[in-house]
Amino acid sequence: MSRILGVDPGLTRCGVGLIDSASARSVSFVHVDVIRTAADLPLEQRLLAIRNGLVAILDEFQPGVIAIERVFAQHNVRSVIGTAQVAGLALMLAAERGLAVALHTPTEVKASVTGYGRADKNQVTAMVTAILKLDTPPKPADAADALALAICHAWRGGASALAGETAAQRAWRTALGTSRS
């Protein structure tokens, strides 16, 4: 049995979702929450609050792996910087505890959970609710996204996912290894 923490990084709302995975397709709900910070707080205070929230989750639930949404460029640079800062906190806390880390793109998560890489938030939430047999959909969307990250890792996990590699990165590494032989 593997306990997986999904982290949907965000400065205002950081989704955290935990599942247990008994096998490749068998997952069960453990916990979901959203760590919130007020936009009018100084940045360092917001990051401290998120760090403290993540530490509390890690201490209480003891996951073996953390699946984090891979930060990607967006039109709103301020938003992507805050997201990257929170992802960095999760990465640092995982390293401090010797936990495995997996980075998954939003498209990869959507495709894993819904079968369609361009699924909208409602479709992801509906599938997470069905997969985990929840009575009510997790809200807000950040909570559902965190659970979707954990499910994605359980279903697509493995050595390459733990290393945070995309298929293209694996192919490049393989090509480099072949060319050096």
C-alpha cells in the first residue's frame, strides 16, 4: 500500500489531497484540504503559512510520495511565480523527509483521470468524485485537482514518474545514453 500526497500549488489556495493505492488501479480516499492565504498578507507570511500547512499534513498522514503539478508558463506571470514558489516549498519538504517526488503536467493529470487531456475542471471533479466513491465533490477545484494529481501518480507511477520525467525527457536521456556507448 502506498500513500500519495497530491499538491496543487497555489499562493491563495494550495490544494492537498491524499489517497492510498493498493495496486495500479485500486485507490481510496484518505483526506483532502485547501491551505488558504489572504492576498493582502506579505509574501513571506503566505509562504510560511503554506509551509506550515504542508508540514502538518506530512506529519499527520505520512505519505510515501508527493505528486506535484508541474509548473508551466501561463499568461499571468505573477500567478506562475507564486505557483512555482509553492511548488518549491513542496519539493523542499519532500527532500527534507527523503520522500519520492513526481511532477505531472495538467494535461497528463486530466488525461489520466478523465481520458481527455483537455478536460475542464468540472469533468476532473466529477471523475475524482466517482473514482474515489465520494458522497460529494471536493471543493474548491484546487482540492479536486490535488486528488487528481495523486490518482494520476498512482495510475501512471513508476521509476520515470518518480524522477519527474516526461516521455520526451526519457527519450532524450535514452538517446544520450546510446550515443555515449
